[in-house]
Amino acid sequence: MRTRSRRTWLAIVAVTVPLTIVATGAATAAPGQAGSAAHQSRGPAASAWTGLPWMDPALAPAQRAELLISAMTLDQKIQQIAMKPVANTTIPGCDFSAGGRHVEGIPELAIPTLRMTNGPFGGGDCAVAPTSTGLTSALTVASSWDAAVSTAWGNIIGEETRASAHNVLLTPGINLGRIANAGRNFEYFGEDPYLAGTMAVAQVNAVQSWGVQSVAKHFAANEQETGRNTMDTVVDDATMHELYLLPFEMTIQEANLASVMCSYPHLNGVFACENPELLTDWLRDDLGFTGYVMSDRGATHSTAAAIKAGLDLEFASPRWFTPELIHAALDAGTLQVADIDQQLDRRFTVMFELGQFDDPISSLTPIDFATNGERVREIGEQGSVLLKNANSALPLDAGSLDSVALIGPRTFAGQAKFNSQGPSNTIVVTSPYTVTPEQGLKNALATLGSTASVTYDDATDIAAAAALAAASDVAVVMVGDISREGVDRTTLALPVTDGVDQNALVAAVVAANPRTVVVLKNGGPVLLPWLDSVPAVLEAWYPAQEDGNIVADLLFGIRNPSGKLPITFPTQEREAANATVAQWPGIDPDGAGPLPLTATYSEGLEMGYRWYDANDVAPTFAFGYGLSYSSFELSKLEATPRTLDGTHPIKVQFTITNTSQVTGAEVGQVYLGLPAAANEPPKRLVGFEKVTLDPGEKKRVTVTIDPSAANHPLSVWDAAADTWTTVDGEYTVYVGNASNNVLLSQSITVRTPAGRE
């Protein structure tokens, strides 16, 4: 088993938060910051210094937490392990009335109020407008295959979380895209644990550089919404460690994660938020977590059992961590004061590390929405994926066009498509502005000096929409889905939206005008029955407030698509991890009723592209796939050393050459195949690098595979020994630009002294 000591916060932010991000200019400094040294040399604010011993910044965070806890009464301690169910109005101009999502401070002890905001939709619950920048989906970020993009996303939301007077951000979501139908896939980073972990590490380091706690969720194996409150998820030990725990482990080890949110379902028969194997044996002993655990809303189901298992804070309105129940457990001897002290020690240490005692938030601060909007536009453009481009149908030539037909349901073509948290295109944040698809097309045409007209049809009359397409030089059809929390999609087909049968619409438009481009705005994979008849398809996910500009810039070649899929597009409704009802949504094992369901991860490690590899099945679009207006060549692979003992890094080098006349970016993807004795799927992602190249330019790329890294690239989990094991034998390094398009390979041999890490 693995344990680790909490690293100092300053060492982490000093090396992980860049001064500039993506290609949109310098990062805006947080209050009190100097460049990338976010909150490094923060001293106590004059108003915060009270002479209390734990307010001495010269002391270590753990020592300060211990001193504070020793000065607290029992009632004060109990008050601090649950949230307050009423509004908090201590920030001038802001009413925090969103369900009592805060832990009330204790001014006489200099304990600040913790104010929490939800993550995937923007930065604030505070009821002021505009609240926050409308951000793209996390799936968009993952599609960039660029950690710098995730850093940019994290800097936006970290800045705005702090500016809107919150100090805890309930993000990132790092569950995996096991099921294409999952309602919250858009909140996550796709199906691969290494890709998800890489994006989460970058985002958390950025968010926490603003002195804001990041809460990773939902721990763990919460890959569906159907029956989530009561269901049981059955997963074996090795699959948990190698897939579903791995992105959490990476974020803990590489970003000093502040907090973890435990999930709703049972895991192997025990509710996650009172599961000692999950919250103590795995999270703390195996993954090395030293922060604190909070529950999801309503996911706490006991008092003493939950606290003993490792739950530190009940979210939101307390039901089980009330003073009455805590006192009763203490009186019964099922709980000790030392247990409560441990809960507080974990959270207070995090707060001291992040400067939340020394620099408490006392007011709202201005946000540069224009700059953040430009950054969102850049993120959306880098995270969109060109899925098809037959005969170079894209980019559109603005100079040859007189008319453009924009067609599609209002949800996708008539307005900016945001992340949703309701039965419709609910905009959860109040954005400072939005760019509609029509306005975006007009902006792009104007930029290119074109006077072509853009005419929008909401497709409620498909025949009329087809007639408009036939009368136009080109038709742009925008379709999608509405993925949301609480429900999974019952089908992967594009749903009827705003009264429009979207598949029928696409078929009718392309029949009327073969020069048709389809833009997808969806929260996860969908089936595309019309794919063979459409020349070009662009996946835009949920582009949010800059929707129109993002899509139009890509369609007209103002920007060159460079995204790659972080999740596989299947060929049919049921295959891979949802091939059977027992896998998803689950079955009622005792036949007593429709709930609770038991979902069994019987596919084991063969999830996502690993299943397609292992079963030699071709998906519609593979993990890692994405086209460009440029063309590239990958060559000259060299992996060194060729023989190693399993402890030294492997240096993988290859050359990427832009063989086209267009500047563009390519992602070199490195996969590793383990020896047959490891009994693993054919390969796993272990590294990648995105490079931008001018026409004819080439670059020698180096990707290092470090056996000691938190993603355990050479190892498998040995459940019997409760540790990671490196298997002796021949490994194969694969390099390509998609999981099903390996272009280069080379074998290496590992001979370990004892076959152990």
C-alpha cells in the first residue's frame, strides 16, 4: 500500500501555474498575486490578525489546525462538520441563498465561512448578474488533448469563483465515460483514466492557485445517473484501481487536491459515503489522500458509521451530522471526540494551506468578462473535433458563397448551447453575453470580407427547411442532445427536440443540397444513421456563450480544427460496457421491485477503446480520433532504453511533420501494450503531446513514460497483494493519432528484480 505526506502548497503552484495560457494572452492575477506565484507569499490581512496562536503564518498548516481545534468547544466542533441550511448574507451585495451551500464561520476564532459553488456550469451561486462566464463542457476540454487548455479553463473558473465570493469549487468531475448514454458525460473528461487524470491535474492546480478549494467528484464508480441514489455498483478491485480510482490518484498526487466528494450509489454493497474500504483503505491508504471528504447532496446515510468510514463534512442541509445525532453517538460510545477532531483537522489544514484563514474573502471583486470570453472561445475551438470531411468539403470558401442556410432546432441552431441541468437548454449561469450561431456565421463572413447572406430556419417544417437548403449555396445543420444530471439518455439516437425529428431533418436537408455540413452539439456519443450521405461533420459539444464564434471560425477555416475524441462513438445502442442490461442500467437481483438496481462492471478492464481493441470491433469513431485541415506524418520512433528494470523512465521519441500547406496541430498519442502474462487489454494510453506546426515544419517529440508516476504506466493492480505489480516480459510502445490508428511501434523488455514497484 502507498501513503504520502501532504506536500507544501507553495511548491506546487510555483511549478504548475503558467503566466500565459493557451493563446489568449496573460493570465489575470488573483487578488494579491504576483504572476504565477499565486498566493505564494500571502501574509495575514490586517483585519484577520487577532493574536490567536493559530493565526501565526510562520507555523506549519498542520500545526495551526491542531492549535485551532484544541481551542474549540465541542459545540463549535459539531457546528463545523455540517453546512447551514439557511442563506448567508455576510458579503455586501450578495445573497447566498442557493440551498444553504456553506459552512458558517466562527468570527471569534477567525474561522471564515466556507461558501461553495457548483463546478461544471460556471463560477457562482451568488445572486448577482452577470454571475460568471459561460464555460464549455469538460468534454470539450478533454477533446483538446492539451493540459494547457484545462489550465485555462481552471483559471477562468478559479478566478471567477473567488471574485464571486466563493472559496470552494465543486469541480472537477472525474468519473469516466464508461457508458455512452450517461447523462453527465459532458461534465467529465472521457473514457480514459490517464487522459482524465491529466486534465484534472491541470485544472485543479489552476483553480487552487486562486486560493480556492477544488473538490473532485464523484468518488467513486458513479458512471451513470439511472438509479444513482440507491443503486449498487459492483466492481472488482483491479478494475477499480486501474480505471476508476486512477484519475483521482493522479489528481491527489500531482495537484494536492483539497477535497473529494463521495457519491450516491452503493459500491460493492455499501453506500459510498459510509464505505470504509473506499474512503479509508483505498482513498487514504492506497491513493495517499490527506484532504477532506464531503458527501454529495443527500448522499449521507448515517452518523457514526459515515464518520468512522472517513466522511468529514455533510452536504448540504444536515440530516445525519446534526448536534442531536452527534451527541447521541458520543453518548453511546459509537463516536469519540477524536473522530470529530480528525474531521476538522483534515479540512482546516487544507484551508490554512490555501491561505483561506489569512486572506478570507470579504467582498465581491470585478471580473474581466471580455478577456475570459476570448479564452472560452479559444478553448471551444481547440476542443471541437472534425469527424468527417469528405472531398475537403470544409473549410467553406466564403468568397464563393452568396447564401448560407442555417437550419436546426432552436435549442442548437437558434441560440448558444450551454451545459444543461434541467429538462431543456437551461442556462444555469447568467452569462455576460452570448453569441448565437447566426451571429457567429455573420461575424466570420464579415471577417473574411464576404457579403453572403445567412438565413435561419428552426426546422419545425422540415419540408420548408429543405427548400431553404436547396435554394442556398450551402446548408449548415445544427443538431444535438440535452444531456443533464439525474437522468441517462435512454437512446443514443438524436432526440426529437423543439418538435423536430433531427435525423429526419438531416436526411431531408442533405437530399435537397449535397453541400451540407452537420454540426453536433451533444453531451456524449450519438448514433449518426445519415453519416454516409453527409460530406462534413463537426463535433462542437456544448460551446456555451461563444458558441456562434467557435463553430463559425472552424467552418470557415479562420481556425483549424485540432480536437481528438476523448470518448468512443459506438456503432449501435448496446455494445462494450453497456452490452447487457446487467451492465447498464442494472438489474433488480432479488426481483422485489424496480429499485434498487445492481449494475455490474462485468467488462472489467475492457472499457472504452480497450473493449474495441480486445474484441477487434471497429467503432463509428475511435477514441483519440479527429481530423484537421492539415495533414501530418508521424515517423522515426525510438524508445530507449530497449531493456530496463522497470524503475527507470522510458524515453519515447518520434517526429511529427506537417505535410500540408496549412498551419495546424496534431496530437501524437503514445500507448503501451503489456506482456501477455499481465492479462490486460491490448494497450493503454500512457502519454501524448499536441504540437502546432507550420506547413512543412517538423518537430521531434519526446514523451516520457515514468514507471513511478501516479498513473502506474507499466503496472497492474495485484488485488491479493494489495499493491501495484510490474510484470516481466516484452512491452510494446505504440504511437499513432487515434487508438485505432497506430502508425509506429517498438518493443522493449522489462526485467524487474522482484517484479514489484
